[in-house]
Amino acid sequence: MRGRNLIILGIAIVAGLFAVYIANVYFSSAEEREERLAEQGQMARIAVATQDLAFGQQITDTNTRLVNWPASSVPVGSFTSVEEATSGGRVALRPITVGEPILASKVSGDNGRATLASNLPEDMRAVAIPVNNVAGVGGFVRPGDVVDVLHTRQIPGEGSQPTDKMTTVVLENVLVLAADLIADENQTAPAISQTATLQTDLYGAQKLALAREVGTFTLALRNVENQTVGGTETVVTTDLGGAGRRIYGTRSTASIRDAGGDVPYTRPSSPRATVAAAPRRPRGPTMSVVRGTEAETYEVER
């Protein structure tokens, strides 16, 4: 009985080894066949994703493979082997879809760190500004969107009142890198955010830092295909119409708007204050005395 069990075990081991050998031969021949096809059709072999890769997901040999690609149109930064694409524990810096080439610009370096700084161009900066559900377009501003940054503050200058407000366009056509702690461009569902991280140059970062101290921000969502910038105007309270107070002074509202609202103005007293006061009306009996063509009225004491 024991001898028969040993025979069965030996047969199972031999069958398993034979199956492993057949599988190795099959995959080796398939790999060689793909390489021959690539050489015959002047094709290159590059690494692509076999599944959707999110921001921060590690690149491994289970989610990448080599495919044939026209040698004349190989994307810049492509990896020619799975080992090269996965070396150093690389992770995705941007979402990568199934079948998309894995490029050096979309993955981290050999340190394997997925940081927001890795997404920034060399001469750009990332700046966070406070927003709310209204200033953030009801939560529809998400990573990858393009916005204009509006800034509302009090009109500067002597004589301005707390109700004298102005709104200017601080930055135009800026990219949203993150909303709160979310930097994944695939997260498109609306969500109430407290901060928005924007991509801008150093001068724009300085403007945002200063504007944050003197006023409030509002984001205006724009079409990503609309790249037109410039031609903005400063809006003041009187532009709203209705019963808004008019700004009096040596500088007109138009001149303040043209100057971007940065030119102080002086508000003198209202013209109504210069109108002569009406004479006091007597409360008791009066007497009129006519002298020639002039008449004078006198109040008579009781």
C-alpha cells in the first residue's frame, strides 16, 4: 500500500515538472515570436500599463508588459523593458490608463516617491489659497481644471468706507493641482474644499500670498480650451447698479478701474452738505411789516 502511494506521488511530481517545462517553452516561444515580428515590421518594444494606475500606485511587473510599437513613433521617455520601468520602486505621478505607454515624465525616479513637486515644471510653483463651497464653484473645481482667480477687497485710499469694495482678476488661466488633499485627476465628483492648490510662476505666487492677507478669493471655472488672457477690468460697487453709493472725488470710477484699483482717491464731503439750510419756521404768532417792496416777518411773543 505504501509503495503504491509513493508511485502515485512520483508520477504527480513528474507531471508537475513536465507542465512547468511546457509552460516555459510556450512563453519563451511567444516572446521570441513577438521579438521577431518587431524586427520584421521595424517595430520597437515598449512598456505599457495592463491596468489603470492611479496617482501614487507602484509600477510592478504585474501591471506592466511589453508591446510592439512603431519604431518611428516611439514616445519620448518610453521604457524598453519591464525591469527598467519598475526599477527603484517607481510610482505613478499621473493617472495612466490601460494600454498607455509608461513614460518617464509620468512616473517617479528611483526614489519611488510620489510628491506634488514632481508634477511641477521646473520654473513653476504650487500655492494653496483658501476657498469655500461658494468660492470653489460649488465643489466642482477639481484637480486638472483651469480657473481664473478673482480677488475682492476694500478700495484703498483716504475716505473709503468699509462698503466700498472692488474685485480684480489676480491670475488667469491657472491649473488646479489639488483640491484639499486630493491630487488625482480622475476624482471628478464635486466635493466641498477648504483649499485649492494652484500652479503659477514665482511672481504669481507672490501676488496670491499678498492678496490672501488683504481680501478674499473666488475661483471662476473656465473651459480648458479657452487660452485667451488679458482685457480684464476692475469691478467696483457702483457697477452693481441699484442704490449703490457713488464714489465722489477728483478721480473718476473709470480712472480707478483703469488703474487696477491701486490708486488712492480722496472722498470729499457729499455735495448735499453744501446746500444752505432752510430758515427756521416760527412756532408762535407773527407780524409782517412792509417797507416799500420788501416785507419782513417778525415773531410776536405771547
